[in-house]
Amino acid sequence: MSEPAAAPGVSGEQLNRLRQLDTPTVCNALDLVDPDFDLPSFTSRSLRCLYPTLPPMVGFARTATIRAISPPPDPGATARLRAAYYEYVAAGHGPTVVVMEDLDGDRAGSGCMWGEVNTTIHQRLGCLGTITNGSVRDVDDNAAGFQILAGGVVPSRAHTWIVDYGEPVTVHGMAVRHGELLHADQHGAVRIPEELVDEVLLAADTVTRREQALLASVRADSFTVADLQRALKASNEIH
């Protein structure tokens, strides 16, 4: 179990600017500025977004693993681990997003950690939401504004218990370590290297201007394939 990292070097203003972007735009920007941007950087399998009208989540990862299909081997130790997990979520720099990997393989999501009680607890601990291959319940009663990207919805928590926290996890293809900066909305989630935040913001502006220029040409009444070819060339020249 890892200790919380030192406060990252990302300002509140940078976080606010990132919240103005959707996650696909952030991915497009990372395509331009990050040579290491590839499949493990983002969720590459579909997740169910419980509250698609909420604004994007931009926060620092808290990681955990769970199981649900069988009881824990030591209930006393599990209870102590759960208490320590809550302290971990609350510690360090925020806001936070919990990335929770269900370790039950092809039976992941048989039970759930997330419902009215845990969304309320986590929100009070400074958490914006969760990204999990596990499941959720209490859809109409979860903490208002708490976003959930989950593998599914089920009625029971089953035997859900915390296995570990603070260690690397992988959820629907996205590999995440404690403290990494995440951006997530109804489309999925992506990691943003902290040292590239300013470059991502600039590149997002470039991406938007390129798309707007291209679409303006495509939507024109006189649109032709020749217009498309010229618009594609012109949009690629926008920096």
C-alpha cells in the first residue's frame, strides 16, 4: 500500500481550464503533444456513464482493488483495511477521482462498492467520482454531482471488500498509478501527464480551431469534394 504522493504541480486555474474541455478533445490534444500517448493512456473499452450531463471530472487518482464474489478471508483485517482506505482517499492533494479495479475476472461487477452510502462518503472526502470496471447501484439516490463510470448496474453489493489501495490498477484498458491526473466524462477517461498540461491546453485550442475550419467548409451550401481537399490541407496548417 503506497503512501500519498506530494502535492502535484498543477494549479487550480489549469484544472478549471481542463474542465472546459471534453475528454475526446483532450485525447486529440495528447495525440499532438505526447509521443507516448497510446492505448494504456485511456479507457479503450466502453464504460457506462451514470450521469452524462455532469461536467467533466478532472482530478488526481486514488487507486484501489476490490473483490465481490466471495467473502474476505479475514473480516477483521478487511474492516481495518477499509478504514485505512478511507484515510488514503482523503489524504494528499485533491480533488480526487477513485479508480477501482474489480479483480474478479470475467465475473467483475457481480457486486458493487458504489451506492448511496459510499458515493456520499467519498464526496465528503473530496472525491469527484469513480472509474471502475465494477458495478454500481442506487442510481437515483447517489450523492448529487458524484460521477460514476462503471462496468454496469446491479442490485446487490454481494461480498464486496477492499483488497488493496494505492497500487497501480488497470480499468478497461487504462493503466493508472496513484496521483496521476485524470480527465473523464461520458466518453471515458484519459491520463494527462502533469508536465504536459499547458501543452495540452494549447493543443486543444489548435484541435478546436482545425475542426471548426474544416466543418465550416463541409457545411457550406456549395460544398464539393474539391472543397474538402482544400479544407483538409488548410486545417492541418493551423497551429
